[in-house]
Amino acid sequence: MKKFVAVLSAAAMMTSLAACGYTADTANTAASSAETTASAAESTADTAAADSYKVAIVQQLDHASLDEIRVAIEKELDAKAAEKGITIEYKDFNGQNDATTLNQIGTQVVADGYDAIIPIATLAAQCMTTAAESTKTPVIYAAISDPAAADLTDIDYVTGTSDALNTQSIMDMMFAAQPDIQTVGLLYSNSEANSTTPIAEAKAYLDAKGIAYVEKTGNTNDEIMTAASSMVGQVDAVFTPTDNVVMAAAAAVSETLTKGGIPFYTGADSFVTAGAFATCGVNYTELGTYTADMALDILETGVVPAYHVMDGGIITVNTETAAALGIDYSAFNDLAGQVVEVTTAE
């Protein structure tokens, strides 16, 4: 926030006081007093500024995972404001997965003088980082699977939380439940930076086991649905990482694959509550809470730390989908991680 502090000019005061017959020593004393008063005024202004912050929350698009993160961020900001007796004003923006819209939001947010920007998902983070380059407004991103691949590291005003996926854990889950898999479908968007690394890791894992795989991609809901439908009858299981484009169509994809008898393994629990079979990943409510805490710490201290990788290892299974597929997932209990059972959200 901008601070306006009235500071008297010592030189001007000395001239005025000399004209009234003050000695130089008296003038110097008065000037010193004026500087002390100005310093006190500035300190008061600093204190006032620290009692109130404006935060822009920029969500890349609407879908369950990002919604969960945003809600957690807002809840934590409200809680911290009440706990600390300060005011945290925040406003939501949604880029609808469009770079032009996100860039416009970034320009608006910087021009409006927000104290911090919290972008949710990779494209939003990249656009906000570019927008804040001139002002160095702190950018604290949420849920970036691979910050380095997204060019979001080594920037002094940028940090945040990573939901880096343990692809091997998901592949291990897949073969624990389905040891006879012959072909795996890889469903993702080739425009999603989040998917690049885990898809490469999945291919390496499958190559090492001598398992065939079929890749299908899309960049719109219709393309994703066409890709998912084409896998029915071709593959024994499908894997999707933390892909925002696929997540936007997760409910429909899950229904199509389940009806086709194909278990859908994914990179986030929100896919599973949308109907996918299982995942092993992070808790997005915890991620949102941690992100909000990071943002407030930066606002209070001015120190921007390195990004934080959230702990994963939470195995989430949709029991309704498991029943529909006739899969016994008890083997998950022998894997590392806590097993959480959920049903499909209405």
C-alpha cells in the first residue's frame, strides 16, 4: 500500500527560524526536532500499513481442485486476520483458462496496487509473474506441479506451493490393483505444463516394465472427451496427472471410462470425488492453507522464501467407482500412504 508521510524540510525550517532571530544552534535543534517528528510520522504510517493488506486471488479456471484451493486460501486469510487483529481484503479473479484474460487481470491487479497476488495453477502464475515484473509485487502461487519447468524459479518476488506428483506411486498403485495390465492409456493436455514431467515419468516407468501405452491428448472439453472415448476397448487402465484441462471434464471422463470398464488413475483427489477410481497425491485444502500462510508471512516480513513442495502420499479411492468396476483395492493397504475412501460428489 502507498504511504503518504509529511516530512518538513530541515533547510527550509532553518531559513525561517533565522529570519525570526533564532541562532544557528537553535535552528539546528529545531531541525533535529522536525526530523524526529517526521520519523515518528513515518513509523506511524508503517504501523498503519501493516494493519491492512490487499490480496488478489487469481484462479486459472473453474474446476474442483482449484475451487478447493481458493476456498482454503480465503478461509485461512479470514482466520489469520481475526487472529492477528488486522484487515485482509481479498478479491477473486478468474481467467477462464485464457492467457489474454489472465494478462488483462494481471495488468488490472498491478495497477490497483494490490500488496500480493496469489495465482492458482501454472498459466495464472506465469501471467501474474509477468504482470508484476515492474513493481515486484509478491506473487505466491498455488499448486504448480513443476515450478522449474514452468520458469517460476529464481525470481526474487515469486514463490509458492508445489503439488509435485509422485508418478511412481500412482503407477505402483495401478499394478498393485491390476497386476495383469497389458496397455495403459495416457490422457492429458499437451498445453499443460503440469503434465509434461509426470507423463514423461509414466512412459519411463512403463517402458522399464515392458508395458505398452497409448497417448491421447486434447485442449478442450470436447477433445478430451473424444480422446477418452477412443481409449475404451484399447487399454486396461488410464492415467492422467494434475492436468487442469482434463480436470475440467473429469466427471464426464470418469463416467465414460467406468462404463467402459477402465479404471481411471489420476493426479489429484478432486478427480476421484468427480468419479475417477484412485489417486495418490496431496491434500488441496492443506495446500491452500499453506499458501495463504506463506503470503501473509511475506507481507509481514518482506522475505520471499523458496517454494514449498507439499507432502503427498495420500491414497484416495472412490468406493462407488471401485464397486462399479469390480476392483478389489485392498492391495493399496500394503503400499506407503494413508488410504482414504470417498464417494462421488453430487
